[in-house]
Amino acid sequence: MDNVLALRLMIAVVLFFLGCSWFFYLLLNRELDKQRDLTFEAVTVIKVVDGDTLKVRMADGMIEKVRLIGIDCPESVHPDAFRNSKEGFYASRFTQSLVKFGDVVYLQKDISDRDKYDRLLRYVWLEYTEDFDDEEEAKNKMLNAMILINGSARISTYEPDTYYEDIFKALSKCF
């Protein structure tokens, strides 16, 4: 009888801690959502640097490098030539086929503003959309997703910039 009581007590303690951790998970996600500014900012493409990096002209005239959030392409312009690969060159060419000098694209921030190389961290949309939570919209209009679907990149998400992680996972399973 004591074993049954101990087992029930242990189950109750585990359920209590699971409930608490779930509560704190939800609370943390609500706080992150308050920090997200998912509005769009129109910019002009200056250059495709590589498969997952663009150079753009901001509305104020400043030139910025933009690193696409949530994906990682193989290297193609690394200073150490041994790190570059044919897959990286293919990824760069694919990105160049989608965006060209003078194109207007729309940047969307998640939580972080810049990476350690001082590049803007953004999702890049080829067309404006108000339904940016829709998987089909991402598939057809978001550069990050299109590169992933093509097989030129792998999913690479880092906290706290994970807004589209579930969509990226769903899209990568489809292809």
C-alpha cells in the first residue's frame, strides 16, 4: 500500500512541475510576442552577397547587409576558399534568380536586430502580404522559405528568432 501512495505522490509532483514549466513557457512566449515587431519595411536590393545574405538600400538611404533568419546556405564567398562549395555557389545563383539589383523587397524583423557581424537579421518578403502567418503565403512570397524549399538551405533557427520555425519545418517536410 505504501508503494501505491508513494507512486501517486511522485506522479502528483511530476504533474505539478510539468504544469509550472508549461505556465512559464506560455508566459515567456507572450513576453517574446510583445517584443516582436512583425511590420514590413520596404527596401531596395543592391546585391545578393550569397545564398542567405543580401545588401540593401534602406528607406533613409543607408546601405545594410541583411542575413536571412531561419535558414543557412553553404558557403560561397568565404575568405577561406576551402570553405566554399559548389552547393554554396548554387544557393547564391538561386537567390540571384529570385532577387536582383533594384528590386523592392520587404524586411520583417523577429526579436534580434543584428548578428555578431552587424548584419540586420530579417525575414525577406518578395511581395507585401497581410497574411504573413499563412504557410502558403510564406511558401510563395518569403525569400527565406523559397530558398529552403528549393533545397539550397537548411533550417537554422536560434532563440529568440523563431517566429517562422514551425512553418519552415512544415515546408521542409513537403519537399
